[in-house]
Amino acid sequence: MLRKISQREDQILQLISKGYSNKDIADELFISPHTAKSHRKSLFIKLRVNNSACLIRAAFEQKLIQI
């Protein structure tokens, strides 16, 4: 069973799906790049993936994003 993602993680996921880097995400959401990276790592764990490409695929399959 997958853990539910937070509202902030959902925001991060949507930006990752648009190709945003950690720095881009940080600038968009007024957070530090380190915080953006931490959220990305949390998403990897929750969706049980180890890279951004797999994250997007898993998020799409679970209907967390639309392409």
C-alpha cells in the first residue's frame, strides 16, 4: 500500500511533471532547493521509485498527474 502524498508533495510532483529542476521548483514555491530535493526524495519513497522518469510513470499510472 502506498502512502498518501501531501498537498505540497502534489505541488512538487506537478512541477516535476513539467520538467522543473529542484532550483526551478524552489523559485516557483519560494522554498530552498534543499527542501525541493527533500520533497522529491519523499515522493520517490512513497511511490517506490528511484528516479524522476519512474516517478512520472508511477504518478501517471496512479492518476496523480495527467499528461
